[in-house]
Amino acid sequence: MNSLKKLPFNVENKDGYARACTMELPHGIVKTPIFMPVGTQGSVKTLCREELEDMGATIVLSNSYHLLLRPTLEFFAQYGGLHKLTKWKKNILTDSGGFQVFSLASMRKITDEGVTFQSHIDGKKHFLTPEIMVEAQRLIGSDIMMVLDECIHGGADKNHTITALNRTTKWAERARIEFLKQGIQDQYAFGIVQGGMYEDLRRQSARELKELDFPGYSIGGLSVGETKEEMYGMLDVLADEMPEDKPRYLMGVGVPEDILEGIERGIDMFDCVFPTRFARHGGVFSRDGRLNIKTKAFEYDTSPIDSECQCYACKNYDKAYIRHLLRVNEVLGGRLASIHNLHFLIELTQDSRKAILENRFASFKKAFLERYFQNKNILIK
Amino acid sequence: MNSLKKLPFNVENKDGYARACTMELPHGIVKTPIFMPVGTQGSVKTLCREELEDMGATIVLSNSYHLLLRPTLEFFAQYGGLHKLTKWKKNILTDSGGFQVFSLASMRKITDEGVTFQSHIDGKKHFLTPEIMVEAQRLIGSDIMMVLDECIHGGADKNHTITALNRTTKWAERARIEFLKQGIQDQYAFGIVQGGMYEDLRRQSARELKELDFPGYSIGGLSVGETKEEMYGMLDVLADEMPEDKPRYLMGVGVPEDILEGIERGIDMFDCVFPTRFARHGGVFSRDGRLNIKTKAFEYDTSPIDSECQCYACKNYDKAYIRHLLRVNEVLGGRLASIHNLHFLIELTQDSRKAILENRFASFKKAFLERYFQNKNILIK
């Protein structure tokens, strides 16, 4: 078996299972733990690249499913990749499309060969295979690509979960072969651990993928409706199953408490659309818990969203203005709240990293969560 | 008759009727001719204040009608003015609300006393008078406020136009008295010349308002559906009627050709929502004419919107990306196109100013328009 190129990855310190690591990706070093903003269609909604750089983003995510529908793979083949298009100078990670086919497409039919689905935009039929998704992400030019996986409902029964898991492993093998066949340089492919809510299947998936020796591993199919306890429990299981010397990416997690619990269980990378979607609806994170900035309580509030935050929104604007903007549907409101929420999560991962390097992650996490949840009932209205 | 405080206004040079002037407003010097971006609800759509500063904006407009509905005058009375809310450090001009009551409110009843209307948002009834609108704009704290006027349809008959004109003059007198009574400092009130499409009525309006000795004058009721020739003709009429030593503001004009024709006829100030609204739909100005950036022709275009433009969008992004963003409804597309269009119009007024100072405005205008219209049929698709 030919081997995939190793991703330069250094575990600088471990504090319990929590890890502070450094990854050398083609578009710069990424220090972990890290939260990755999501730019679904080649744009982190409302923001420009300087705003992402200012908040400390070193890697952003984009969605293969959306990009292959628009601007299309033919576009990337002729124009060049997503870095050229967006002018983003740092790293890009793309997902495999598996989750979006599962959650967005209006019709889908999965066989061992691949998946047929109808576009959620124009109903046009598309056929994807593990090989096509390697090719797609090669054309997009992401620094980290995901192999195609089969996603299932959170409550899927064991037989269904086993079928999907076996297919996911087989597709990972095919993607691996395709990746090598295409002789792809300067991109890294991650395998995605599936297995639903079954401990034994999760272990099986992690072990099978480990055999394929991918340069990094993602955990899919969590944060899809299960309880937080179930999710944390599954991360506990996986903490000992996933290779120590490779990055671990928990897909679709983007609230402070889950990020901290993930870090505690050895996760290095996180992404989620929640912080920006939440922001556009007036939801913001603060050290004192979540706030709904549209509530009457903030009508005359001349203080920033979070008085300790150094983001552009907090350094320049008060709650009263952001509240007004959101109430009258001015985009600048969602833009400022998005800047804040992303900055907040990136800073949380940076502070976690610092705590891990100083072997005090447990106390950092405890202090953060105590304060974060203390006023919950007062401030979320 | 007590007199209104004079606005420090210096005509630096005249080139035909075209003027290069300097106004000393409370929030900094404004050099004219100038195009003023419109921030209807206290935000120039999608943009933050640094972006406005970067494009050279020294004065922005906001709409009294919208602000009195949300966040309301009670809000401003308790919180402070619009500068405090938006953190915009330069000048603000507010309109009188007359045009929005006319164009947006679902029901309106005008008497000599004032105007009753229903909010276009929640149907709530409001009553406005010239006195209330002075108070409103005092609370908003705009550097330049407009007196309440009565707006009419472009095709209104002469009797209707006379009635509205007489009321507008009476309302201007009342606003003037109220302004003096309130002892307003550091704000300036402009009268609004009306008179529809009737030359004699326009002259009458200008003369009546001149008597009231406002520190500046606006021209309302143009660019509302009449032909360009009719509008330019009316500006010709007014060029000799309006005081030489005071700023002249043509309301609602925001395309290059009208701005240049206005400048040629002695106009100093312009505003319009068109450049930003047009931008959000994919319309952009360029030295070679208007472009619809969403057209297929630009799919692979790696050049900026206008290769001579120094705006943030043109210095950093290509047409292919902005086209993609607009096609998939990403806000960043409209944001970049808005930055470009506003920058383009402000630069056009700055270049006009330079030409006026060098007594070559006519040739500057001719060269600009020749190039601008040369490729029209090729590029607008």
C-alpha cells in the first residue's frame, strides 16, 4: 500500500487529553485547538478576508456541496481554485459534501457506487462518488479535504448504521486510492469517523480508518440532535481510539461549552455555521453567557457586547446600536455580531491553548463555564 | 426678523456655473461638489464607518422618517444623537421626512397644520408638523437638517403644485421660527425648493425661501420620473435663482451623468440610494459605463470592476468573485459593489472639483461622458 504524505503535526503539550499542537499546512501554520469560521459558498457570511485575519482565523471551511453547485467544478477547472477566487491567503478546509447531500438535497439515492441527488437550488440531478469528490476538492484547492462519507440520522438503528459505516470505510479506501492516483501535492485528505451513537461501531470506524493512515481524522455524525452527554460520551470513547500523532477534527461544533468539552477530550479542530447564523438573528456570546441583543433590556445599553472582548465590534460599537441595526434588518448588525461571535470562539480556543501549554486547562475550563452559565437565566430573554 | 446663523461657506472658484466650495460644518470641513452616501436607518447598507471614511465620505445622509419610526425620537431624546449611536465622526445630513411620507406611508392626510400618516412598518398613526421635524432633527443631531416640505407626484397639475408650494413655504417659515425658538446651535437648516415641473413656480419657491435666509438650499421634487432634459432644464432655471453664497443641494440624484450635469448647473451636494441599491443587484459603475456584473460575460473575468479605480473592492477582488457572490446571494458581493459605486461617485465629485479649480470642468465632463457612454450597448447586458 502506497502511503499518503504525512501532515507536519507536532503535539507541543498534553494536559490530560487536551492537546496544544502545531500543523504546518500549505497556507501557513495553524496552532490548535482552533475554531474554523465557515464560508459555505466561498464567503464567511457578510465578512471580508481582513476581518477574518483580524480575528485570528488561520483556516476557514468551505462546503464542497455548495461549491460544486455554484460556481461549479467546471468553473474551478477553468478559473483556478478557491484561494485565487476569494484572495484568502491562509488555509482552507473543505468538507466532503456527504453531510449536505444528506441534509439539503431534495432527493438522494445511495448505492455502493456513490450518491445521486437533486440540487436544492434548481432540482438538477448530480452523481457523486468518492473519486469525484477527491477530484472536486483538488480543483477547489483546499489545503485539507474530506473523503466522501455517508451520513445518517441521529436516531438510525444499528443495522442501518453498520451499512453506512461499512460504505464510509469502503469509500475512504477508494478516495485514498484516487488521491494517490491523481498524485495530489500540497493537499491533505482526512478520513471521517462515523458509527452513529454506537460505541462499538465508532471504535470500529476509527480503527478501520486508522489502517488507511490518513494524515488527519474528522469525527462526523455528532452534534446532530443527540444530547450533549451522548456526544461527550462518544468523544470519550474516541479519545483513546484516534491516533495521537494526527489532528482530530470534530465537525459541526461551535458553542463554547462543546468546544471546551471537545478540547478536554483531545479534539484539535472545530467548525460550525452556528456562531454566524446565531449572530444574524441577534444571538451573541459573552463571558457572562449568551445574550439576545434584540431584547428591550439593551435598548439604551452603551456598553459593548462583551466589555473584555477586543474584537472590532466590541472596541467600536455599543449594544444599543447593534440592537437597533438588527431590529431594522440592517446587514451591518449581523456583520458586527458575526465578527464578535467568531472572534469570541477563536479567542476561546487560543486561551485554551495557552492554558494547555501551562498545564491548567481544567481550571481554565471550569472558571470559564462557571461564569458563562452563572447568569444564563437573567440574560437570555 | 431674527436671523439664522450663517454656515461658513466659501466659493473657491467658479468655472461657468460649476463651483468648487468649502463648507465648515460642525463635524469637519466638506469640500464640494460632493456626493453623500445614504444611511437610511443609521447605516449605509452593509458598510461600516471605516469603509465610508476610506472612500472619502465627509458627510452622509440619514432619513428622519425612518429614524423617527425606529429607533424613535424618544430613543434619541434619552440615548443621545445619531453620531453617538453610529460612532460616525464626520457630518450627517438628515432629510425632512416629507419625501418618505409621500412615497412610503400607506395613508397620508395633509393639512396646513401638518401631515398624518401610517407607518409603512406597523401601520401606526403618526402626526408630523414643521415644528416636530425641527425637534426631531435636533434630537437626531444632524449637522444639516431639512425643513418639512410637501412632496407631490411628478405629473401633478399646476393647481395642486401651487397648493403644495404655498404650504411648503409656510412650513419653511414655521420651521425657521421653531429653529430660532429652540435656540439650536451647531446645526444648520436648509430650505427645500419645490414647484414641480413649472418654471415660474420653481422661481417663486426659490425666491420665497431666499427671503427666509436659510444657510443653504435644497432642490426637491426632481429626479422623480421626469425626463433628464426636464430635470436639467429646471436646474438651468434655478441656477440663476439660488443664492450664490450658500450651498445648493440636489436631492435624490446619484448617477454619474446627472451629477455632472448638476455640477455644471451650480449644484454642490448630491445624495441617492441608487448606487448602493443598484450595487446589491449587481449593477456597478465603471469609467467605461455601467456593468451588470452578474452577466455570464464576467464569469471568468480576473480584472477588477474598474481597473483605474482605487477602491477596496477594485484593489482586492476580481469581477469573477463579485459575480459569484452576487449570484449566490452572499452579502459580501453587494458590500463590495456598494463600496465601489460610492467610491466611484465620490471620486467623480472630487475629480470634478479639481477640474473646476483648474477651470477645465467642461472638458473634464465631456471626456468622462464620452467614454462612459461609448460602450453602453456592449456592456449592459
